[in-house]
Amino acid sequence: MAAPVSPLAPATTPAPPAIAGLRLAGVSAGIRYKGRTDLMLAELAPGSTVAGVLTRSTMPGAPVDWCRRILPRGAVRGIVVNSGNANVFTGRAGAQLVERTAAATASLLDCAPEEIFVSSTGVIGEKLPEAALLAALPQAQAVLSADGWTPASQAIMTTDTFPKLAWGRATIDGVTVTIAGFAKGSGMIAPDMATMLGYVFTDAAVAAPALQAMLGDAVDRSFNSITVDGDTSTSDTVLLCATGKAGNRPVTDAGDPRAAEFRAQLAAILRDLAMQIVRDGEGAEKFVTIRLKGADSDRAARRIGLAIGNSPLVKTALAAADANWGRIVAAIGKSGEKADRDRLMISVGGTLICREGGPVAGYDEAPVAAHMKGREIDIEVDIGIGTGVATVWTCDLTHRYIDINGSYRS
């Protein structure tokens, strides 16, 4: 039985428009669950470019190794993703299956295997059923469609309770280009590069090196700024593909002023997808925004924000609407970044709680406690020693998280 949709889910799911040079499909391969869409196939036009950011986990899955190997080519014709089985810690057999998957898909799409990117997500340490996966590839090819966003986004879900899509438009040299994508993630969310899985597509003409630089910058301010539970996946992958079919003069430099609007829209879409992942955090009841300023650097600000967002004590206090702001102080102190307790200021829900080394005079906990009972929680921290800023998004930690993960393999 499907899990109830997160109470933090967006009211509506956007329906991205067709992107020239892209077709998508999602089918049921029976990899782990019967009757559930679990295999995604994307076909891209010849000449499409690709950029990617991959997990820095030292225990990557075979699909990550494959993507890392072929990514420098900068060319893509297809993407295959399965859910239910991560193909991680499966030895040489897992690597061989990725190679056979790429070869089989390349044969269907009439391209080189090195133009096929492969991802898997799900249980670690179990053999991926090869026959089921390969048999489903022709079925997926048969239903490829320019408007196949919904089945494709559903196919990559594991414990997610809703598909995560976002899209927008920008102009380059007066030419309108479209950017759209989808992501999955609910648990094991503390990305050390990007997110669990994310696939973004555009019809803009952008050279692979420029695309890579744009993606890396946008990832840092989106997927690398979220946390659900402090665990980094072995399969984290984000791919950004450009078909070049919009007709703009190709962008070859990430800093090209002509692409300013494109860069901004890309960042907004990735940020939207990242926030949707937090809103679908396993067992989450509250969406938390942590804004940092006054840190030694932007990087330090993000590390402090993640220390707060990853703290079980902070997260359980949020779940219980307990205005125990001392837990935030403790999390800042353990971050390893420079801080001065006499300059530190913390606000929750717009109420200033502490400064100059202690609670503000006349501090009233009531408005803070009332704010923490809501679905949207705002925490602001001023470290007071520099100009570094960052925003981090997280969620609370409820008993439902234990329930979900305690029965994940059953």
C-alpha cells in the first residue's frame, strides 16, 4: 500500500512542456515491487551535451563509476534509471550489468554505449535482476514520448511520496529556451555533491564545459544545501542535458553575459527540486529554513547551517515544537567553524532570542513556541564575525522516520 503523501507536499505538481530533442518513458520492470513504475528511459537527440555531479562517497555504486568514466566525453543520447535496487556493493557482476545495460540501450537508440548514462537507487548489496531490467528496455523505448514527464519521474521514486518536478523558461540572444527536470529523494539525504537522483533537461545550445560549470555552481546553492538525516547516498547523481534544439547561438563560456538569465533559471529550478526533496523527508512534518549570515565565509556559513540542520537534538525539538534554542547554540559550537558566543544572535520565527552571550532582556518564549507548532519554521543565525552567508533547508525528525527505515527491506 502506498504511503500517504507528505503533509509538506506542494499543492500541485507542475506539468513541464515538451523539450525539443527529448523523449521520456517510465515502465514497470518488476525489479523489486510488482505493478510499480520502476524503470525510466530518456532519449536525447544526436549532438546533445551533458554535465553531471556525482557522489563523493567512497562506496559508490557501479552506475556512478560508469557515469564518472564517460562524463568527460560531454555527449549523451540516453539515460536509464531503475529504482528498487541500488546496484551498490555488487562486485564485478554489478559493473558488468551496467555495461550490458548501456550496450543494450545504445543498440535501441543507435548510438555508442558511452553515450548512455545509467543510475540505480534502492537497496544496497543485493544483485539487480538483470533479465527484468534488460527485458523492460524495449518496452520503455516503445512508449517514449515528449510528454512522458509523469511516468518518468514516478519511475525513479523509492520511499518518496510524490514525484518532484520543476520547470521554467529563459532567453538567450532573444531566443526562448526551456529548462525542466525531476528528482527523487526522501531519506539518506545529506548530499555531498548534489542530490540522490536528479535529471534536468534544456533545449538550449550549451557546450558541455560551460554546462558543467553552471551545474556545479547551481548544485552548491541547492542540493548541497539540504539535509534530511545526515546520510550521504552511495548513488547521488545529477545530470544536466542540453539538446541544442532551441536555435540559440551556442554558449561556450559559463560566464557569458548572454546566459545570465539561463543560469538564474537553472539555479531556481534546482533549488525548487532540492526543497521538494526536503518537503518529502521521511516522516517529515515541518519544513525548516535556516538562514546564516556573519560567518567567516560562505562555505563556513553553510557548514554551520548543516550542523544545525543535521542535529538530532535540534530536529526532535522542532518535531515537538520545543523552543529549546540551546540546542541550536550547541550545534553551532560543534560545527568546527569560527564563532564567538558574545557576538552570536539567533532568531526563530522573527523573534530575537539571544545576543551578547545570553538571552535578550525580557525574552518571551511564547511566540517562538507558537511558531514552531506550524508547518514552516524559520531560523536565522548571525555569527557576527564576517560576511559569509548561506541558506540551508531541512526538516524535523519524527518517529515515522524510524518506522520507514526499520521496514525498508520488508
